Amino acid sequence: MEFGIAALDARLESADVSFPATASELDDRFGHTDIPYDAAGNTMAFSDALAAADREEFESEQDLLNAMHPVFENKRQAASTSLMARLRALIPF
């Protein structure tokens, strides 16, 4: 299962996106798209991830992915320390 920037990259590959692109343009196109941020399938809206990146423009797809990486990583780490995540880790299946 793809998650984080790998999942975002897959969505970008299947869309016709040109760079440079503004955050507003990307939000209009992908804002309501849910992106998985961990292997458990937890997701966040691309618009929320974009807002957390706090950038107005991206020069290239790689620039966007680089900006999104810490956003997804922080979300993944926060989810892995939640009570539900710890309980799921105890279940062997």
C-alpha cells in the first residue's frame, strides 16, 4: 500500500499537472483528495496537508513532494503514538 509522498506522487502521475503551480491551483484540483499517510490506511485531505506545508508556490513536482514529506511524516508519527494505534499494535493480525 502506498502512503505519504508515494501516494501523492501516484496521484500526480495520473493527473495532468504542470509546474510551477500555486498552492491555490493544486488545492482547486486535489483539495478534497484523501491521501493515506500511514500503512494502516489513515488519511488526510490534500488541502489540509497543503495548508500545513505553508507554501504558496511549488517550482516542480519534486519541490511539492519535498514540502509534503515532513507534513505526512509528522501526521504518521502523531497517529502511531495514539491510544488506538498502540492497541492495534498489540493485536497479532
